[in-house]
Amino acid sequence: MVVQPKVRGFICTTAHPAGCEELVRRQIEYVKSKGRIDGAKKVLVIGASMGYGLASRVSAAFGCGAATLGVIFDKPASGSKTATAGWYNTKAFEKFAGQEGLYAKTINGDAYSDEIKAEAIDTIKQDLGKVDLVVYSLAAPRRTVGDTVYKSVLKTTGEPYTNKTIDLRTNEITEITLEPATDEEIDATVKVMGGEDWEMWINALKNADVLTENALTIAYSYIGPEITHPMYFNGSIGRAKAHLLATSHKITENGVKAYVSVNKALVTQSSSAIPIVPLYITILYKVMKEKGVHEGCIEQMQRLFARIYSSDLNLDQDGQIRMDDLEMREDVQAEVTKIWNELTTENLKQLADLDGYQKDFMEIFGFGVDGVDYSADVSV
Ligand code: NAD
């Protein structure tokens, strides 16, 4: 069938298999062009189908030559409905890995559940013996534990907060007031996006004796500049990230070296749902592209893998790896702040990289990719 994008707010309900495959192919090509990284050999990637998790899997497989087991939560096509983008990405990844003789298996199910943890452990035991790296890259709106469903919220904390935002349906700069999250909402957000489930994974893997002696584990975080702090760093999601960082120290104390990598703000399915942040990203893209320091998920993760397996991790005072080093550069942030203060609906296209944002957003779902024939009939 001919697949067209159907955008509803910050989600697209269709995905294009050929577009997704082409983008995965390009990620692989990029990683290969950067040369071999002497690092991971057998890797478990939790949240492996999109964004930073997919880029981590590509970096591990095609940078380090690692066998990868992915955990994803995606839907195959059914009837006239396409599969999710993550499903197509994963099929493409498995195809390319297979062509190079790289082991690549994927478990599709809820990573928060005990069943999926057990299935991953069984698969590792059977196929890999042990893994030496565990990447934890989940971004989810909810987590089910027994009969309870915890829902993460993207709210500020303390006082209500008002600032500019972008309405991506009309491309207008509007004002938004964020209400503070309640204590209950903050606790739920920490349950979903904090470190508890990461620690449960590592404990389960350790108890099953499927981690090598020097195994590493890594999870991803974001800090960002002050403009985004009320929404992110000091928001409900920031509380979850603080918990993730504390968990990294706990996991390390318990015998498995755990890192948090603070990554760059990028357009992904998850980040497009956060108020204010998309506007910041449009400005950030403009500034970083002009300065020649812009990176996407794959550039970030290739560089992260090279850094993890180098002798110089260059950790910050909290023990975090800072892949946001270019984003947070003083000259970059000074320019971003200047533009932020001047930005209106009228000068948006000129001062911010709205086109770049929209292109990246459509690419999440495999649309707008050069060289893909979108009028062609494709098997979904
Ligand atoms: P994403 O939406 O692109 O990917 C999330 C992945 O998690 C997908 O593969 C999805 O299928 C998977 N997933 C979600 N729920 C799942 C479940 N229940 N079981 C199994 N898999 C599940 O998100 P992303 O932006 O790549 O975020 C990944 C991590 O990186 C998050 O911790 C996020 O906070 C962090 N991060 C993101 C940014 C950014 O700007 N996008 C910046 C810094 C850090």
C-alpha cells in the first residue's frame, strides 16, 4: 500500500517501512565510517527501537562488532494499519546485522515486566552466555506494577511557570503556563522514568549470573540550560533523572559499574511531548548547525561509545558522562538565550530551525527521507 503520514499532535500514527530502513542504513554507514571501537562484545539494549536506544544498538553492533539483544515495545502491522516505526527500525537493523554475520535478536514486550526480564535472561543464557554492557534507554509514559499503573507527567514543580512555547500545529509562538505536579504525580514520574526498574534489571541479570565480571551499564539523562530548567531539570522528569543518577551510584556500589550519560536535546518521539523543549530545540539546532557542531542521535552515541571505551571518560562532579558538552558550550548557550528573548511568530522561520525540527520529526516515522519513493506501493 501507499503509506502517508498521519500526524496527530506530537505523534504520527503511521510509519514508512522503506523510510525507516533507509535511516537505519544511514546510521550504520555513519558508525562504520568512524572506524572500529575496541569495546563491547555482547550487549543488551533495553528500549532499542528508536532514538538514543536504537543509535546505541547500531554503535555497539557496527562500531564494536557486538552481538546485540534488544528489548522493544512495538506493534507489527495489522490490517490497513502500518507497524510502529520502532518495529520497522528493528526489522531493518536485524536485516543489516544479519548481512554482516552479527547476532541480533529482539524481544518485543513490556520491559518493565518480570516476564520480559526473564525472557531476556533465558535468551542471554542460551545464545550469548553473558553480556558485558547493558544500555537502559527507556522513555515511556507509564509503567504497570501489579495492578497499579504509574503515569509519568511532564510538569514543573513548586510554583506555576509561564514562558514561551511553540504550537507545532500552527507554528505560532504562544505562552504556556505549566502547573506544578502534585507529590503523587512526581512520585509516579520517578517510578516510570527514575532508576528503580534499571536497578531491577541489573539485579535480575546479576542474580542469574549473565553479566561478565567487568560488565558496564549505562542510562541516559538530560540537564539543559536554565531556560528549560522549570520544565525539565527542576520539573517532574528532572526528579526522575535525579533518582536515575542516585541509582547509578547504588548499582556501582553493588558491584556493577553504572554510568549516566547526559545527552544532547534532540527531536525524538519522547522529547516532542515535552512543553517548551521543542521551541528550545528549534533554536538550538539553528545555533549548533551554524557553528558546525550539530549532532543527531547516532553522532552522539558513536561518540559516547568511543568515550566509554577510551581511557578518558571525563566525568563531571556528579560522576556523569557529558555528551551535552557541545550543547552546553558558553557561546552556544549565549546565542540561544539571545534568540529566545527575541523570538516571535513573525521571525520564527528566520531565527530558529523550524524546518530542521519538522524534518527530524517526520523522520522519526520514516517520512521525508531523500531517495525514498513515497508514491510507491510498499509492503507493510
Ligand atoms: P524514544 O521515544 O526515541 O525511545 C524510547 C524507546 O523506549 C523506544 O524504543 C520505545 O519502544 C522504548 N520503550 C518505551 N516503553 C517501553 C516498554 N514498556 N518496554 C520496552 N521498551 C519500551 O526516546 P529517547 O528520546 O531516545 O529517550 C531514551 C532515553 O534518552 C530516555 O531516558 C531519555 O530521557 C533520554 N534522553 C533523551 C533526550 C532527547 O532529547 N531525546 C536527551 C537526553 C536524554
